[in-house]
Amino acid sequence: MKRLATILILAIATALPALAQDRVWLQIEAHPTLREAEERARTYAGSFPNVGAFQIATGWYAIALGPYAEPEADAALRQFRAQGAIPRDSFLSDGADFRQQVWPVGAALAQPTPAAPAPAPAADAPPVAEPAPLPDETPAEARRSESILDRDARALIQTALQWEGVYTQAIDASFGPGTRNAMAAWQSAKGYEATGVLTTRQREELIGAYRAEIGRLGMQAIEEAEAGIRIEMPLGLVEFDRYEPPFVHFRPRGDSGVRALLISQRGDQATLYGLYDIMQTLEVVPLSGERERGRDSFTLTGRNAQIQSYTYARLIGGTVKGFTLVWRPSEDERLMMRAAMTMRETLDSVPNVALDETLGEASAEQRADMLSGLEIRKPDETHSGFFVDGAGTVLTTTTGLTSCNRITIGHDVEVSLAASDAGLGLAVLKPSVALAPIEYARFQAGVPRLKSDVAVAGFSYGEVLDLPVLTYGTLADLRGLDGEDSIARLEIEALPGDTGGPVLDAAGAVLGVLLPVGQGARQLPANVRYAANVSAIGVFLSETGVEMRAADAEGALPPATLTRRAADMTVPVSCWN
């Protein structure tokens, strides 16, 4: 009772002068729900007469004591913490983040507002001197005040230094050379003398800034039971949405614009490496950014005009556990990266628990270009091409390739534009890695028979289908409508995605490359298409150093065999910007 009376007297005494001076609050707790905040505020009200609960900018609810004048607030903070009446990580707040008082409703301090400006002095009044700032401690005094800190307070200082990015070692509450160097680095960055020993005022500034940022993010330790993950998450910015294995989705809280995923699935190193490849196909991991894959973990960063993200996953006891944090580039990048680093440092796995693949319901919007509720990145344009040698060289058309930032074949094999001929409209692509295609083109050596059946192999629908489509038609003429002898005319109902694909005869020999629909004053019928013939192709490939393989004389192939041969040599060619 004596201790409680002391607290009450000090609280009342320090609160009285606050009405006439700058207002400062002691922010002591923050909670994600109104109910929790009201319950805790009622508990504190049994010991303090000036308890308030406020909704803050993050959507959370802060519990604060006050308002106080600043000198009294600092004294109250020290006194209450020393008595154990408030948490040790409580800090001073100017109330700038407070939006609306939610408890007690209608109280006198319901709307924290700046103090009224002092009246202007009379013209003949002597100038009023500014109050001198409170003297700071000498290094000796700083060491003495530091010596009485308990283990929790020392660990909190290290945590705050770590948050500031100047301390990278373990949180051990021991102020060794690493901590001293970090203190000096922080002091230097703030314009203080770099003594390596923080004064009481500097400690309060450091911890107050840390707690303010933590309060904005709402970092909170959670255990996601279904995923088997323990982690600290910015719950002031995100909230649970749904399960779509292998992800736990967290949607933005309010208008924060921040999203998060927890990753959880059973597997081994092959699973981890597969996830590394899959994540890079998703819109939440923009192409521009660093990629790092180790033996048992990987890191992905990405940034574009719309989003920025950080992904980390690692192999833990037969499971792959990780997370992705996504935010808008307009957000405080330093703050969001601190949140991501905290998530990484605190990521832990519950043994033998991973997300059940049957858990949750499929999202209402399901498409082939989505994976577990996430958009798969789509190229700007996809047409077709085909292998022309055993090294994986690809022949295609120049359609859109000259303006691409990145060109791929298949789903993710990067290629470079090795040669092109604008007149013929043909291009040669070289893969960035060694390839060994199952099949590559066999070119027809003789003159094709007019009016014979032909087939074009192509990715008619872009990368929606994993295999090319065969479209059948007829070889209408060995020349173009104007007599061009480098092209043949086809009667075929091909689609734009088929452009660049091989034109095959019944025996599976290549007799041309499907060219794009001509652009000009004349609009040809939809079933009229041109193909660069073997003679023109041969000259072009010879100039680029690619040797053509001639087809063996053989009869018509069964449809299944022709389809398989076409599928083994034809690839989607995608342009990415």
C-alpha cells in the first residue's frame, strides 16, 4: 500500500502542471484489439489516475499515462520503471500518433492537442530568456548511471542498437567492445561525442526511438500453429487472411499497403531449391533485385514501380519454413527492411509441423496464371521458336525481340539475341546455359509438294499450355503473292502465338518458319500466312555459323509421332520488360 500511495502521489503531482506546458505521455503498452486495450487500461487505472487508451496510426491501441510536462514526464518514467509499476520498455511520446481516445470515453484528456501558444509579450516587456536545457551527464556520471541497469535494460539497449543497424552481435546484455563500438557509432551518427558510453538522456532517446518504430510496425511474436512457425511479425500493418498451402496469407491492415506470407511445407533440399525457382516466377518477387541461394537457405529481394519485397526461407528438420514481406516503395524502406530482418532473425520452426496441403479453401479467384492465390509473373509477349542444333540454338522471328530487356525460352531459360535479319524477319537466340534438346529441326532438302498438308507447331496461347499446339493447313504456293521467292504462302488458321514456330510436312521435316501477319495497306484473309522457306533460312543460319541438319527420306508419320517430335523441338519465346 505504501508503494502504491507513492505512485499515486507522484502521478497526480506531475500531472498538474502539464496543462500549461508541452504535453508528453508515457506510452506503456500497445495492443492490436480494442478489447485488449480496454482490459489493460482498466487494470492500470487501479494504480494510476491518468490512464488513457488511444487508437494510433497503425490501427493498434496504445495505453498511455499523462499528459505531463516534459521534465516531470522524464522523472515519472524513471520512477515508475524503477518501482516496476510499468514495463521497462515504456517510453515518452508526444502523442503525434494518437488518433482518438477510446478509453475512458469522454474523459477530459480525450483529444490530445498541442498546448495553447503563450500570449505575445508587451512591446516594452524585457525579452524572456529561453529555459536552459537540462545538463547532460559527464562520462563518469554516465558510467555510474549505466552500472545500475539490470540485465533486461542492458539487453534492450543492445536490441535498440541492433535495430539502428550499428550492432550485429548477440543480445547478451554484456557491454563488451562490440557494444561499445556500436554505442560510439550511434553517438557519432546523432552528432554526440563518440565516447562509447551512453548517457541517461541518450539511452532514453535511443530506446524511445526504437519503441516508437516498433509501435508503428506493431512487431509481435506469434506462433502460427498450422504452419508450425514462431516469428515476430508487423501485426500493426498486416492481419491474417487465409491458408493456401504452402502459404499463410496476411493481408494489409487498414490502408497500410503491406502484405506478408508465411511459407511452410515438408521437404528436403530439392524442395527448397524448387521453391527458390517458383518464387521468382511470382509477381510478389519483382525481377530487379538480388538472389542468393545456399545449401540450406535462400534470400530473394525485388523492387519495381509498384512493390518492394524481401523473401527468406530455410530448411529446418525436414521442412521448409520462411516468409515474404511486401510493401509499397513509398513506405519507409529502412523501417520495412528492419521489420524483414527481425522476421528473419526470429524465424523458428515447431518440430515436425508443416502446413497441411489440404488446409484452407481455394481463393474465389482461381486462374491458370495463379499459384496458391498469388499472381504468376507474365511476359509482355510470347510467340514460338524451335531448336536448330544440339546446343540449344533457337530459330524464331524478330517479333518484338529487339526491345526486350530479357528474353527466355521455356519457363525460365534466359537467351540472348545472337543474330537477326530485319528483311527476312528471322532471329537466332543463344541460351545462357548449356542445353541438350531431345529433338531439333530436320530441314526438308527437296522442293515441297504444292497443295500438300502442312502443320505449324506453336504456343498459340502463350505459356498457358505446357506443350505446343499443332495447327493443320495447306501449302498454297511456293512464293508470296507478289512473287517473292524467299517465302511460301500457306492456307492455315494460325494464331499470333504460333509466329516463329516450325512449319512441318507430313514426315516431320521443317519446310519453313511461320512469319508474323504483314502490316500494310492490304488486309489479307485470316487464313493466309507466309513462311520463310528453307532456302532463305539456310542462308541466314550459314551467316550466323549454325549448321542445318537435313531430314531423312521417310514417309508420313503417325499423328502421335508427329506431335511428339514437334513438342520436343518447339519452345515458347517470351519477352520481358
